Amino acid sequence: MYDVIIIGAGLSGLTTAYSLNKKGINYKILEARDRPGGRINSLDGPLEMGATWLGGQHTHLLQLLKELEVEVFPQHTEGKISYEVSAYQDIQYFDFPPGQAPSYRIKGGSTQLIQSLVDHLPKGSITFNAVVTNINDCGNSIEVKLRDSSSFEASKVINTIPPQLTIQQVEFNPTLPSEQVAIMEQTHTWMGESIKYGVSYAKPFWKEKGLSGMAFSQGGIIQEVHDHSNFEQNYYALKGFLNPNLVQKGEEGRKEEVINTLVRLFGHEANDFLEYSEHLWANDPFTSIKGSINVVPHQNNGHKLLREEAFNGKLIFSGTESSLAYPGYMDGAVFSGLHTAQRVLEQYQSAPES
């Protein structure tokens, strides 16, 4: 039996494991995917299909990056911003507003943070392809059952998967309080409806034209664009978000409209691309659910019931949506992971010796 089972090897779960590992707590991480990182997903380039940016206000994340010796660099914003009102009007160009706080990216991609956390854990700490279906209170312990009928037992379980996904995919015995269930059902999933895309090029032609690579469109498939060249300046890309309503459109259709829009925003050179990539988080079965209750961005993120313990304190809910600080961001995931680990350690310290 384990001291702690952590459900989810995303940033929150790995941060908790990293903290507990320092104190010698016996734990196991169960991850439904075949990779760590959750909603952090860097393709070669690196090209971010998930969490990307951080700011100076994200102190918990910055401290963790410093501790792990993972470096950041400022997002490129030099040059004009392209703005499209509609596909039938000329593109407007603006300067980047003065006095704006810079945003940063992680050198080598956001997955560098994930890999660094994994590297600090003992080999075999994570069981992949472990899809949780049941969490049962067994009195002195708690049982976690998987889709393949295997099971794990621990003194405590920390669940970090998104609240909406948790309620739809996991059966609890005994059932959770109805008020807590209702809040979880109506909690926005960070990245849940996002469609991220990236287009790579042989050179950053937009910079040569005095453009920043930043653009916004009200009239097409693209909502926003950002320069996504790497720190070393040997990989060049434009990357951003698509209209979430286009989730039903085929990839080839989305790709064609993206390139056409980039041509309007940045010029004919946008036609000469190397590779188009995209990720539809709404279709990701370990992030989003089908037929979810419509919620507004960040709805109920940080709600106290998302941190409410169950099964007499043996079941702890964690993850970025539950965070007290910057819920729905990487910093929220780190804060939640650290805060949850501290709660577990305090409970162990206060427990009477047997």
C-alpha cells in the first residue's frame, strides 16, 4: 500500500510528487495518457500545443523554474501588430502598447519543466495508460480502480484531473456531496475548448517586414497569432488560437483557412510554410468531456468546494482549477501542487503514532 496516490502527471501532480519525494513519502502517480505533462504539450521546434506563457506575477512558477534551473526568455513583440476587422477590409497595423508587462516562454519548450520534474522522481514513479474509473473509501485506506480492472490502495489519494472530467468519468463510493458535485460540473476546464495551431517557416519573414508576428482577427478562423520562434532563433513559427466553434470542421479545412488568413495578415510569404500543426483540446478525452455544461472562461475556478476533502480527509482534490492563486494557469497548477503537498505533510506530522 502507498502513502499517497496522485491521479494525473500534469504540472500540478508532478509538483506535488516533487515536493513529497523530498520528504520521503511513498507515492505512486497514475496517468491516463502515455506521456507526462497533461495540458503542457510541446511538439518538436518546440511548438507549444498547450500551456505556453507566464508573467512576472507568476511567482510560484518562477520560483520552481529557478529551483529546477529551467530558464525563460521574453516573448518577441518588437514590430507592428496586424489587425483584421474582416476578410474584406484592409489590414490595420498598430504599435505594441507601451508599458505592457512582458510575457515569457520556457527555453526549449514548456515540456522542459515537465521533464525536469520527472527527472527528479525515482524511475517507475509514474504508471502510464492508467485510466481511473472508481475511487472507493475502504475505511482505513482508499482504493483506486482502473479501466483495465487493476487497482491501487493508499492512505491518501490526490486527484488533479479537471473537475468536469472527474465527475463524468470517475465513480465515487460513497458519493460526493451534491453541492460539491454541482460546482465541479459547472467549473471551466483550463484549455478545454481551445484549438491551438502552429505554422512553421524556413525564416521569420514577418520580422523582415517590420511585423511582430502578433495579430488579431475578428473576421476569420484565427483569433490571435504570436511569433513562436525559439530562443536559439533557428526555428521559426507563427502560433495561436482558432475559433473554438470550428471544432467540427475538418483539419484540412481549418488548415486552408489558417494559411489564407496568415497571408492576409502578413503577406504572400505565409503560403510558403513547412508544416501545419494543431491540437483540439475539446476532442482530448483526458482533458474535456462531450456534452459538458456550458460555462464561461474560468467559471468557478478557485472555488473552495474544489478543494473540499472527502472520505474523512483521505481524498484531496487539487489541480489548477482548484488553486487559490491564478487558477487556470501554470502558476495555479504549481501553487495547487505545492499547497496540496504541504497539506499532506502537515496531516502526516499531526497524525498520532501507531
